[in-house]
Amino acid sequence: MLQQVLFVVVPIVLLVLGFPIFLILLTSALVILLAATSMPPSVVQTVMFGSLGSFPLVAIPFFILAGEIMGQGGIAKRIVAWVLSIVGGVRGSLALATIASSELFGAMSGSAVGCVAAVGRLLFPALRDNGYGGRFAVSLITSSGAIAIIIPPSIAMIIYAVTAQQSLTILFTAGVIPAILIGLMEAAYVLVYARIKIEPITAKARWRNIAASTKDAVWALGTIAVIFGGIYGGIFTPTEAAGIAVVYSAFIAKFVYREVTWADLGRIVMGAASLTTQILLIVAAAGVYSWLLTTSGIPQHVVDFIRALDAGPVATLLLMNIILLFIGSFLEPPAAILILAPLCVPVAEAMHVSPIHFGVIFCVN
């Protein structure tokens, strides 16, 4: 009983005190280990490094680096210009371009943070200055950038696949249609909003402009072809695709578009390394916490409790959606996935829900 109480109380207390997420998880695990188990503290370092020992996790630093290069090397800029040339002439076209650009950039970088930074850097000033207002612009960019969490090659999906021991390629495939659906729902909202608010219309789409922007963006769009063609064509794994995306984007940014110098690339690498460190620190700390959670037998107790309710798969999934949405308001996606997946996946399987299907639900929330 003490162990179950500590699993809930210690993280909440540390969260209220303002501790960083990785310290909350690591400190909580140490307190539980010392107060409620007979295991030696030395097991912590073994589990921490073991949490980072999965091959698919190698894709995370590569996709982050590729996204940073695309954002600062002229690739994202050309993607946005290409989209704007296509959707021009429609009321709300600038907002629609934000959503479409986020879909495309998310499909190249896999990072919601990188997507928001790249698209926001390019489109926030234009949205704000064209009558949308700063509040709407920020909300649109962040909600559209979050599509990168579900559209492959999603870093969140990589972490889920590792935690739930599922096929990453199949999980990526399952995320394509939901990501497009979310984008279409946002686009429908934007069209209604723009008509009500009478937002200005951008320059009308013309075939000459579309052809020119397509010619300029063809190398940038090639990034999507390289990643998706390689993965689904069976040429390389998602992890290998991440490395190839780095090489391709660096080559395009340096030698084709010539918008970065060697010094710029060095600075971009250091920035990507800093972001990667933050994510992997959370992964390592959450690995210890989720390992203790699993060995405590709590997941089995949760499964037994859900089965005893006999609420059925639909009601159970709705309840889990609400819980995940609530938890996602406080925890970073990597931490939430690593902590909750060991609890939730057995429940989903007990309800005869595919772990792949549930993985998409999980990552969306």
C-alpha cells in the first residue's frame, strides 16, 4: 500500500514545487526504491542506461538534427512558399498554409518542437500582421505543429514503439490517416473562422507562381520522398531513415540552397544536441520510474480493476482518453508515454484493442 501511495504523492508534490520533469521522475523512483522496496540503489543506473539501449531511440537525435537543419537551412521556407502559392486566393489561406506546412514539415522532421519553431518563425509575423492577431496565430501554430506528434516519422511514436514493444514501421503507417484527418478538421475550423472574422484574402493562386515555387521547392519536397520512400519501400529502417534525412537535408541546405555555412551547421548541431539531451534525460529517468511501476504489479491491478468494472471497450477507451488528455496537460510527451504506456497498454489489450491502434490514440492525446 505504501508503494502505491508514493507512486502518486511524491511526483505530485515535486511537480507543485516546480522541479524539472526528469528530476521529478528520478527523485520519485529513488524515494520509492529506498522506502518501499528491498532493492539496492545501484539498480537505478543499470535501468537508466538500459532505457537508452534500444536501437530505435537512435532515430531521435537524427530526426531532431534533420528538423533543425530544415528549419534553418531554407528547406522549411520553400515548403511554406510552395503551400502558399497553392492555397492563395481563399479567405483564410494564410492560416490554411500554416496547417499544410505543419503537416509537411512534421512529415520531414518528426519533432513537434522543431515544427512549431520552423513554421512559427516563418508564418507568425505574417499571421499577426494580416489581421489574425497574436493570440490566434500562436494557438494555430502550436496546435498545427502538434500534428508532428502523430504524423510519421514521429518521435513520440518512436518512444511508444520502444516502450510497448511494437513495430515502428506499422505504427508509422497507422499514424498517416489520423494526422491528415486532424489537419482537415483544423482546416475546416479555419475556413469558418476566416469567413466569420472576414480575414483578408492573399494573392490568387496562379499556375505560373505554382510552377515557380514547385521548381524552387522540389529539393525540399524530396526530403519526404527520401524518408517515406525508403521506409515503406523496404530500403532502410526508420532509424536508418533518420540518419539519411540528416545527410540529405545538410547537403541540400549547404550545397543546393547555400543558406548555411559550416559554422552555421556546427551551431545547429549543438542546438540539436541540447534538445536531444533534454529528451533522453527524460527517457532515462522515466525508464526507472516505469520499471518500478511495472515490477510493483500495479499494471496488473489496474487491468483487474478495469475488467471488474465491465464497462466495455468503448467506455474504457473514452475514460482513458480523458485521463491521457489530463496527464498530457502536465507532463512532456516522452515522460507521459514512458510512465503510462506500461499501465495502459495491458488495459487496451485486455479490451481486445490492438496495441497499434491504441498507440495512435495514446500519441494523439
